Amino acid sequence: MAEKRRVFTAEFREGAARIVTETGKSIPEVAQDLGINEPTSAAPAPCPSGAGRRW
């Protein structure tokens, strides 16, 4: 039987993106710190600057 996928809120993704931008850590480092895999963390999240871009 397949594993149930975890769902991360927009707030969680924004927080993860903020950690990357504020600490200078790489996405893989932050993903490991948060206990998630890199492809999950690389999903588009709103740009912290609020400019409407996704990264």
C-alpha cells in the first residue's frame, strides 16, 4: 500500500523559504533540518518579498 502524502501549508512553505533567505543555508540543508526531502521543499512557494514571483 502506498504511503499517504504529507500536505504542507502555504505558511509552512513560506517559513521554509524565509529560513533559506535569512540564514543563507541551501534548500537541501533547510529541508534536512525540517525533516522533509528536497523535491518537496523545491515546490513553488510565494516569494517572501511579496513581489508575486514564485521561486
